[in-house]
Amino acid sequence: MKAYYISDTGKVRTHNEDSVMIVKNLSGEYLMVVADGMGGHKAGEIASSIVVNGLTDKFKNMESIGEKDGAVNWIRQNVNELNDAIFKYTDEFPESKGMGTTLVLSVITKEYILFGNVGDSSGFVVKNHELYKVTKDHTLVNLLVETGELTKEEAKNHPRKNVLMRALGANNPIDVDIFDVEKNCDAILLCSDGLTNMLTKNQIEKVLNSDLSVEERIVKLIKKSNLRGGTDNVSIAYLEKESGE
């Protein structure tokens, strides 16, 4: 496996509220996490780091995450515990009230691949040089598309397209969508909406399919999103199988 993760402030924001990490546990299983924080007074950074650091600290010290059912329970339980931690933080520091974060994660073992999602950060698999979105965005416009009140085209430029229906720090308890993914994919890409709002699926695919190294490709995605405006923080976690894996 080749892994790389990166976070960039972008061209407009003054500080970075995203957090991103990829870690391995003692059995060589992987956890990838991206969180996009929100809230003033640097509260978004705190919310996203509580979640990313909390999950990765627990995962990397485990012998193994075990069978699939146990992994699903581990994700749900730990995300809810970290959601509680965000609420406790806002109780202790009232000036951070309103802080929250999205979350997209993936657990990769020899037997299975799971994705977990809250909010509008995205999880994709790459298969035969094509990018397939696994997660569903918990946004107002996505809900309106599902109910037939908006078309997908109308949703793209809707003035309220960033309104979240679900986020850590906003709902308690928190419901995490879990996706069981075919394990014969070629790569996994997790990102904050700073990437998907700036680049189309085809533009991302073109970079991922280039002959550059993993690190060079991911850095190029950041640069391209900044060239197109860089209106938000951008975070990417990417894991690619090597030939024979």
C-alpha cells in the first residue's frame, strides 16, 4: 500500500479548520480519516482535531479491529464518544458554542473495507481508473434532490448547498452512515468539500491516472483546487494498492 495525506488552507481562508490522518494498527490494518471543522474562534479546528486524533490514537494501538461487525460497532461507538467530547468542550468553553465537524473515514483490512460518513466530506473508491463516490452527503440540497424538489443540476449552484443536516457537535447522539465496500478496488480517496467544490470528478480522475508518484498526484490536486479559486480548506487522504496486493 502507498498512502499519503495532506491539508491546505486554500487561497481565501485565514486558517485551516480541517484535520486529516492515515494510521496503521499493529496488524497493518489502515484507518483513514478526514474531518472538516466549522465554528468561529478556531473552534472548527478543535472539533475536527478532537475527532481525528481521538480515532487515530485508539486505532493505532489496537492489535486488530477484528471482524466486520465488530469494526462497525467500533466506528459507531467511538464516533459517538468523540461527539460527546465535542459537546463537553463547548460546555466548558461557551465561546466555542456552535462548533462542529464533518467526518469521513475508511477502515481497510485484508478481509473488508468499510466507510463511515457524517456531513459532506466525501469517500471514493478508484476502480479501473474510474472514481466512484461511496458516501452520501448529509446536506439540505441532497435531501431536496432525493425528494424530487431539486434536480442535481439545480443543487450544484443552490445558495444553501453547504447547509448540513448532520454533523458532529450538532446532533447527539450522532448517526454514522456505514458503507461496506468491495475490497477489490485499486485505491481509496477521502476528501473535504474544498476539493469536490473546486474540481469535477473527471478532473480528479485525470490527475489520479497520471504517471506521477502518489505524493505528486495528491499535491497536484491541492494545487489545481487552489488555481480554481481555493475558496475553502482542502484535505485529502489517499491509499493505493501496489501491484500484487
